Amino acid sequence: MVRPVVPPHARLRDFVEGAAVEVEIDKAGMPSSIKVLKGAPVAANAVVAAVKQWRWKPLKLNGVAVEAVTTISVNFEVR
């Protein structure tokens, strides 16, 4: 899993702690749409860039792969 990279100055300046996104996952388990629900723009951009690279096990209904929608909250460690 690719982790979001938020610039250190952004965490300090904006007190960035995380973001929330809604992800539509296609039948192959790849993100087809990512919508930012919450978070500072610099954090949201980092989360979207990372989530674009994530892959899920395809969701199946009665043995047939289907599209799915999920909400993901990503918290950052402040160092």
C-alpha cells in the first residue's frame, strides 16, 4: 500500500492530520473515482495520489465481480 506523502512544512503550517476520501472501486479492484470529503488541500492531494495506486480484491456478489464505493480516512503521523 502506497502511503500519502505530505510535505513537513504543510503539517506544521496547516496542522494537517489527515483526510477522508470516497473511492469508487471498479470490477477489477482499481479505483475509478476518488472524491475528497475532508482535509486540507495539500493533504487531500497527497491522499488522492496515493489512493490512485491502491488495489483492492474485487468485490463479488453471487460469484460475479461488482463495483463498490467506500470511504477511507487517512491519518498522518506528525513527527
